[in-house]
Amino acid sequence: MILLTLGGVLFTLTHLYPCFAAQHRARLRERLGENRYKGLFSLLVFVAIGGILAGWRSASPMPLYFLPVWGPTLVMGIMPIALVLLCAGQGANHFRRWLVHPQLLGVLLWSGAHLAVNSEARSLVLFGGLGLWALISIVWISMREWGRHPRAAATWQGTGISLGAGLALTALLIFWGHGWLTGIPLH
């Protein structure tokens, strides 16, 4: 559980750093250069995800609460939407134009849906922690940038690509990826 917690904390801090330390981030980017900064950021995220996955697999499931009977139905309905929103975080698409933070909303939906079907302590650490990070990020970024930038440009082609990528990712996770990543197959 320690590795899972450390991975979650590293992931959260790495992503909250640009929000809460914008001036320090700008100085670090200037000193390292754009590519080195992005490389360091990517390395930290990669290490965090590795810690999360290894920690999840090594943590023993310890139930904390009773699951709702509607949990599996909720997760089946919410996850495709969450994955489409995750894929809509980049590019010119209408999800980004309408929702402003589709990727963070996707993480929030993903985490909430998973808490409806997983009652263990490790689930609360992972999904609760990342859901809280997404919520803090949405509020912080919205307050910081309210009215500063025009809505993102959008094309229907970009919207279709986001939708197709999200649905393809859903199928990939159902038939293969979820079992490979977590050790818990979905079919």
C-alpha cells in the first residue's frame, strides 16, 4: 500500500505543480529548456504510474464499505463516457470547446465509477486520490483562467476522432488491457 500511495502522491504533485507553482515552473522551464523540462515531467509521471500499478498489484484487498448493487451498471455506462472525455483532452474537438476540461472530467468520472465497484482500501487511495486531484485541478484552473482565453477551436473531425479513440480504448480495456494492467480481467 505504501508504493501505491507514493505513486499516487508523486502523480498528484507532478500534475499540481504547474497549477500552484507557476512562476517556479516558468523559471525551471527556462533553466532546463522546453524539451528537458517535458522529459523530466514525463519521467516523473512514468515513475508515478509504475508505482501505482506495482502498488495496486502488491496491496492486499481490504474491504472498507458495502458496494451498491447498481455499481456494475453505473461503471458500464460511465466508463465509455469517461474514456471519450480522456481522449478529448487534446485536439480541436467540441468536447473541449463545450466542457473546457474534458480530460479532468474523464478522470473524475473514471474514479467515481470505480469507487462504485471497488470497496477496498487500495481503491480508495487510488481512485479517491486521483478523483480529488482532478476536482482540485478543475476548480484551480477554472479560477485562474476564467475569461482569459477564448473557447478552444473545434471541428467535427476532431470530435469524431476523440469519440472513436475513446470507444476503441473502451473495447481494448474490456477485451485485453484491463486484465493486463490490473490483473483483473473484465470479460
